[in-house]
Amino acid sequence: MPIMARAHAVTCSPRCRKARSRARRTVPAELAQRPRWVRRTSSKVPVAVDGEVASSTDPATWSTYRAAAASTAGAGLGFVLDGDGVVCLDLDHALDDQGDALPWAQRILDAAGPTWVERSVSGEGLHVWGTGALPRGRRITVDGGGSVELYGDGRYIAVTADTWGDTPRRLGDLRHVIDSLL
């Protein structure tokens, strides 16, 4: 019997579909290799893999990506920023009803270039991950009505690993974007 497939099928089988979905929900190696992972509650409170409260300033409450991903504590993952050059630009309410970037957010994404971007927990925002330097977190209102929070130290970010668009699973250099926003 010949193999039949729907003309519009993206994958060849349920097994391939699961593998494709799993691949989309992975984090860049630059994040996975750092032992700065926590779990989080549905209200974004950081918790350790054992379910106890975690702190973005106490490394004793952090764990490896593997341990955090395997834990059932809380509702999801979080990554702690500790000033080592990994930064996150949190674009609040950056997507329209169809999931497309609003014009102000698209300008930031275009400037960021090839770097990993994930949807936020709300599904309405984006986290632009990369490398750079930030002396402290900042919230900036940008032209077009949007706001961006810039974090690099002493914070944790709720991670969905829901990659937005076709962004690569690597961290790009965001120094020029940070400089233009500050």
C-alpha cells in the first residue's frame, strides 16, 4: 500500500510532529549550560526544584537546566540573570491578536538581529535573549506606545521556551540595541 499524506501536512507522522514540537521548545545551549535555573509558580514566584521559595540572588536555590526541567514543582521554568553578560529584553504587550509583532516591537526585533526570542507567559509579550551589559534593570517606554524592560542582573525571567517565529536557538549580541534604548 502506498504511503499517503495530506498535501498540507507539515510533518510526516505523529512521531515527527512530536519531535518538531519538542525541538521548538528547547532553550539555547548558552542558557541550558548555566546552573541558574529555577521553577516558577503560575503567578511567577520563583521556586527551587524542591518546591521551596527560590531567590534571584541566592545561588543555593538555583539548579541545572536538566534538574529544573525534570522537577514537577511549580508551573514552569525560570532563568536567573546574574550579571555575567546574559540579558533579556522583555517586550510587554508586543503582539497583536494574530500573534504578529506590533510595529514598535518589530523595530526592536529587527535591530536585535539573529538571537533567540520566546513568547512570554501571557502570550502577549516577547523575551529577546542575548548578550550585553546592563548596570541595573530599566523600564523604557518606546515610540509607538510599547514598553521594554531590560534585565541583566539580580532578576529571574519566567521561561516558556515557546520560540517565536524562526529565531535561532542562540544568543546574539544585543549591546547596540541596549545602547539605542538607553
